[in-house]
Amino acid sequence: MHNWFECKINYEKTAEDGIRKKVTEPYLVDALSFTEAEARIIEEMRPYISGEFTVMDIKRARYSETFLNDNGDMFYKVKINMITLDEKSGVEKKTPIQMLVQASTLHEAISVVDNGMKGTLADYVIASVTETALIDIFPFVAEVKTIKKTEEEFTGSSE
């Protein structure tokens, strides 16, 4: 399960016309704590920003599910209501769930959610789809360390 944090970065950006302008941009980072989120966003942004930048704000972002699409260039916050039936009273209950969807258009975001929810048995209704200001997201990727041994070390012989 992802533990998302929205981090706002303030830095001086060079526009297409060559003018330098201070901007604050939001990014999403998968981390265990606020401290780790700050360290990860600094590590992730350092190669992309020349000069100084500041982490202005970090807040927890509660997304139950993320649907990432490499073809999408925008991020949408989708709120769905899961519909369940209370067997005792016979009343429908709606449980809201927030999702983050990467898509190019609003209609594509809805399609991505519908395709992602195909395997669920529960009924749902899309309550809202909102375009976010997020620039990029950085999910946690575990590092795989490989140990390369020479043939001599592997066989134990030295000819």
C-alpha cells in the first residue's frame, strides 16, 4: 500500500521566452513519513533543477488507489462511492474512496477508472473527477542490489 505525500517545491524556473520566474509546483511522493518524503523529493528533484530550491510544504495525500498510465500527461483526483447494502436495515450505504488517475483527458480518466474497476464485485458510482495541479509522481521503487562475481571468485580456483 502506498503512503502518498504531496510536496510543494519552490524554485526559479526559466520560461520558454528566457525569463526566470519563481514558481511553486506540487509533486507526489511515496514515503513512510514526512521526513522521508522531504528526503525523497529533494533526491528526485535535484537532477532536474539547476540552482537552489526549497521544499515549501508537505501534506499527506490520501489516495486508496492509483491508476498510472504512461500515455497520460495530467493527473486527476477521482472520487468514487462504493455502494454496499446493509443486510439488517436494507439501506444502501455509500463509502467514498479517492483515487489518483493519470490520463490525457477527463474522459480518458473516467475510462481508466472503469477499466481498473472491472474486476471488483462491488457497485460504484463516480462522484467527481477533478484535474490536479500535480506535475509528477514518484512511487517507491525498491533497489535491487546485484553482486557480480568474477569466474575466479565463483569457482574458487586461481589458474
